[in-house]
Amino acid sequence: MLYELRHRFTRWLAYRQTIASLRQVPDSTLADAGISREEIRERARHASLLR
């Protein structure tokens, strides 16, 4: 149970950090990477599942 809690917290933290990082990136750079502002949460969720 403790392992699962730690794992969920780690994923949540990765999600929040990814969102914070992508929100600071200029629109032109996001566009070059093929990411729209509307996709930030989806990309952050996907990144958190990879950890």
C-alpha cells in the first residue's frame, strides 16, 4: 500500500512539473514541437504515466 501511494505521488509530481514546464514555453516553440496549448494537460498526463 505504501508503495502504491508513493508511486501515485511520483506520477502526480511528474504531471505537475511537466505542466509547469510546458506553460513556460513560448507558443512558437510549442508549435515547432507540434504541441498546442490545449494539449499541455494531455501531454503532461502521458509523461506522468511513463515514470
